[in-house]
Amino acid sequence: MDRIVLTVLFGYLLGSIPFSLIVGKLSKGVDPRDHGSGNLGAANTFRTLGAAPGVGVLLLDVSKGAMSALAGSLLWRQGIGLGEVDLMLLGGVSAVCGHIWTVFASFRGGKGVAAAAGMFLSIAPAALGVSLAVWVLVVARWRYVSLGSIAGAVVLPVAVYFTSAGRVNGWESMFGVSLAVAVLVLVAHRSNIRRILQRTERKLSLRGG
């Protein structure tokens, strides 16, 4: 039980680190919550601060999910009622929750996409690769980062099933969490969906800022 608690606490606290806010304050004295979509995520950092800070925040946010999942693996042991994959998923999900509801920024964070990607990078890299390819294709075609995130999240459970079912221990848990991630991303992007339908959603500009 102690290792389960440690996994949850480590994942949540690591996931809660608001890298977008830190980078914004240190680089330009800007709080991303006061600009663009108001989210503490990589996409809004890209729009608000430019390409280099946006990419940096993206990599840092991905690392939160990946490291939290790997911490679950390191803390895993037989006999605590959870398998290794389950504990990795628990750490990763805790990081996603921390990223969305960060204790360090009044529980106002990002949308959890990058942290979730980091989690599946550690647990199901092949499935993440398929999801990432869909993201790239959608963003390249329509230039909506939000639409790419939605499409990638929806494809993720399908990719997990076809790359892991019957071949990876704990694939059922992976599939269930991927479904939950897809629903969470859809809910988190409901305002983006409305703007896309109204054709008022901002498109990706390589100029940033």
C-alpha cells in the first residue's frame, strides 16, 4: 500500500509542476494564463511565447508523464495487489491529473495531452507512435492543434488494442486507461470543438507568439 501511495503522490506532484508558467515568467515575465486560451500547456505557450519555449514546455510536460510511469515501475513489487503495468498506469494517470489540476497554480493547469503522451511513451510506445502519426497528419492538413489532439486521443485506444491485446501483460488496463484518456481529452477540448465548428479556432502558425 505504501508504494501505491508513493506512486500517486510522486506522479501528482511531478505532474503539477507548471512548466509553462515557469518558462513564461523566467523568459518574458509573462503568465500564459492571461493570454490565448489561458491554459498552462505547450500549445498556449507556443502561441504566447513562441516556438522555442513552446517546444521546451512540450518536452518537459511529456517527461512528467513518462517519469511518473517509470517511477511506478521502479516502486512495483509482487504481492501488493497491482501488477507492474497497473502501477505504471497509476503513476502516469496521477501525473495527468496533476498537470490538469496543478496544486502549484490554483488547480488551473493544462489539458493533460502531453503528460498522457509521456505515460504511453513509457508503457505502450507503439500505440503512442500511431496516435502521434494521426496528430501530425491532422495538424498538417487542418492546422488545428486541438483537432490533432482530439484525433490522436480517439485513435489511441484502437492503437493500444491492436498493438498490445494478447501480447502484453496488463493490456486490458492499458486499454481501459486509454479509453479514459480519450474521454478526458474530449471533455477538456469541448470549447475548442465549439470554436472549430464555428470556425473561430486559432490555427497553428509557425511564427509563434
